Amino acid sequence: MKKRIIVFCTFIILICICLSACGNINNASNKKNIVVTIYPEYEWVTNLIKGVEDEYNLVWLNQKGIDYHSYSPSVSDMTKISTADIFIYVGGESDSWVEKALKNESKETRTTINLMDVLSNSLYEEETQEHMDSEEENEEEEEVEYDEHIWLSLKNAKRCCKAICDALTTFDEKNKTVFETNYATYAGKIDVLDSKYEEAVGNATKSCVIFGDRFPFLYMFKDYDIRYYAAFVGCSTETTASVKTISTLIQQTMDNNIEYIAVIETYESLGTNVADTIINECASKGYTIKGKVTFDSMQTKSNSDLDKCTYLSIMEKNYTQLKIVLGIE
């Protein structure tokens, strides 16, 4: 699988404009600036600075609902990064623009947190299953590509929050007790939900899950040792699967007595028809699927979602959906 190549030749111009703009920024409030790239990071920081949030400007860059893999920074975004005291990003291939940006401007006092570096000893390579189509790869140039969807693991979320908490306490020592107390409270909530996932998987009546869609839930499924079959890898932009892929998914659906086909929240908007094809083809063979179950990968959240959900409420919903596809409800 080859992702769209991001062109970096405009970065120097962007940086110059940003640095020029920085000179005109008047931070009269003397608030400390935290800049994050995606929704889960925003949620984690919000919980960690609770009680002292008035002392911080928390900026979430990708808040317009742009797919995580398609986002690129605007001039305004670059300005925000250049003035950040703490900058948090995922660190995968989709964030390759960050490395270029940070090389071209220097704020020596900034704390930068690459979350994939935080999780470096527990990352998983993208998994391409045997039935999936993939472009021919040049063995000499191919580098290891790690799955970027680290936030969809509760265990990873806890470790990321700890790293952010540690950075906050170093940067703002007078509020150390606040940050550590908030972390303990939030980590406790993560642990409770993590235990519920463990229990659900232990009570499963289905041996695997069929995703008629992209599969960004590798970390979640690895956490609980859940077997799966999917149409595409997590970062794929494909919407049409080959006959081989469809045939394999149909066969696995019937062989494993699957009742629901899983999809992610962008299924309808991307025009993906794999899950519907599986359902229809199974029906033609006399095998009935009850319907589709939607999991939320949090890749396309926008500012308008802030009043509707939280990171933990979304993971709670995913837990409910997991129970359905595993035959618990």
C-alpha cells in the first residue's frame, strides 16, 4: 500500500510567514500554549489540566473533521505550532510534515511529545492479510510502516496520558499535584473500561470479527487477542475490494457463524460497499446477516463533536459494538 505523497516544498515559505506572524502575536494573558494534532490528544490534555485550565491555551489543529491521514497544516496552524510551549502529535507517516516543520524553526523551550516514540516498544506493523489486494512493493526500498492508530488502545491511551502528565509536571511544577491527581483519576477510568473489554472478550460466543471496511483497530484487537478479517488495512483509501477479498470475507463470515458485519464511521461517506456486498452475497447463499455494526475510529472528529462525546464515551460505545459482533448481546 502506498499513501499519497505529501509535497513539502512550500514548507519554507510557510515557516517564514509563520515566524513573521509570531512577532505580532501579543499573548497578553501570559497563558501557556499547548498544541495538539488530533481529537484524542485534545481529550487527554483537557482531563489532565482540569482545575488549572484557565492558565492554558489548548489548541487542537485538526478540528475541522478532516481525515487524520489527509490533514496538512495551514499557515495559521504553523503559527500555532511555532508559539507552542508543549506540542503533541502522533508521529506516524501521516505526521511526516511535523518533522519537516520542526526542523525549519526552533523554539528551544518547547516540549515536543511524539506519542509513537512514547510507545516505541509496543508498536505494531501494519497488517496486510493474505486475501487483501496490495500494490507490488520494492523490497529494497520498503521500510517498516507502523500502524498509526495508537489511540484506539486503552492501554496505549494510559501510557500516552502518563507521558503527557510527566511533561506537564516538568514544565509547570507548581501544578504538579493537580496534574498527577487528574492523571490518577483518568487512568482509573481507563482501567475500568479496559477491564470491561477483557471481560467481554472472555464471554464471546463468536471466534472472530469481520470488517467489511478499513481496519484501524489493530491495537485494540491485539490488546485482547481478537481474531479478525478485514477488507483493507487501516490507512487504506480503497473503497472497492477484489473478488478474492470479497470471497474470502463471505466464506469466513459463514464459516464462523457471523451475525453482524463491522464497519467504521466513514463507511457511508466514503461510498464503501464491501459490507453491503458481503451481506447481499451471503443472503443469495441462504445465509442471513442481521446487519452492520459501526465502530468509531475518531479519525474525523471536529470541533462540533466536543459537546456530544468524549474519548472515553466513544471507547465505551466501541465496547458496546464489540459485544454485539462477538455475540454477547
